[in-house]
Amino acid sequence: MTRKRRADRRLDLIAAAHRAIIRHGTEGVHLTHVAEEAGLTSGAVLYHYPQLGELLVEAHHAGLERFHEQRLRHVGGVRDPVEKLVAIVRSGLPRGPDDPDVRLLNELGGVAPRNRTYALLLTTLYDRQVSMYQSVLETGAALGSFTLSCDSLVVARNLVALEGAYGYRITARHPVIGPDEAAELILAYARIATNNPLKTTG
């Protein structure tokens, strides 16, 4: 097997593990579940990942990429801090109650208290998200777009907390809180915290 094919197969297995975790839970997923999702034998999975735990960690890590690395790429060309802040808020929420990446994130949160590796993944993600928000807030303040109501770190932490809380409500199928409603609720706080109406041209 060539290096490229092997790399592609590992990516396929990470995706299969992602689906298996959502279906069976992080603590309930077995090698056979991943193999079934991948359409392979258990031996073929073990050829690429001799330890199932390593594959599950990589699946979780890949799922978390959307909430930091992909968001940064999404707003990378946006210079206006107002537009950037609004875009970051909206991009951090579930697309709907069955959003697989957010369901994976919720699953990870459930086992983190009992697993140091998963706890570290979540802590690292949280810190990066806070830093992402803080950078936009401080840039906006330096440019005169924002007048922060308190320290940028406090505002950033609150935004991440609101994002997580409303994201959970969406996946829990709250009858009146969907992605659009959640975004507006978070932005309502952001408007107060930045003293900016956060109106965009888009």
C-alpha cells in the first residue's frame, strides 16, 4: 500500500470512528463497530491502528478541528472586527439538532471527567476558542470599533460559555432555540459587551 493510500485509509477510519462514536458512545464503541462503519474487518482496522484508543482520540481531535482551525480559516480574510465577531459566533453553533460534530463534542464532554486525555482535548479547545474571541475583541477595541464593558478575557470566556450552552440546547432539540435564535441570543450579550450594534453588511 502506498503512503498516500495508507494516509487516505487512515482518514476513512477516523471518519468511521467518528460515526461509531456518535452511534454507540465513546465508552460503548468497540473495534467491531468501527470496522462495520468502515466496511472492513477488525484486522484491517488494527493494521492501521493497533490501539483502538488512539483511533478514537484522533476521531475526537478531527471533530474538534471545526470549532477552532476551520473557524479561523473561515474568517481569515475578514478584516472588519464587527463582521469577524459575528461570523465567529455563527460558525460555532450546530447547524441543527443532528449536527454530527456537535454531537461528538457533547459525547466528549460526557466522558471527559473520567478520562484525562479527553479532558485535555476539551481544555485545549476551550483555551483556543477563548484566545480566538479575545484576539478579535482586542483588535476591535484597538481600532475603536469596540468599547469593551470589561476585560477582553472575561468577555471571551463568556462568549465561549454561551456558545457551548446554546449549542447543547440545539442538539437537545429545544422547541424555540435553533441556530438562528441561539446566534441572536449570543450576539445580544456581545452587543452589550462591546458597545457595538454588531450590524454587518452581509
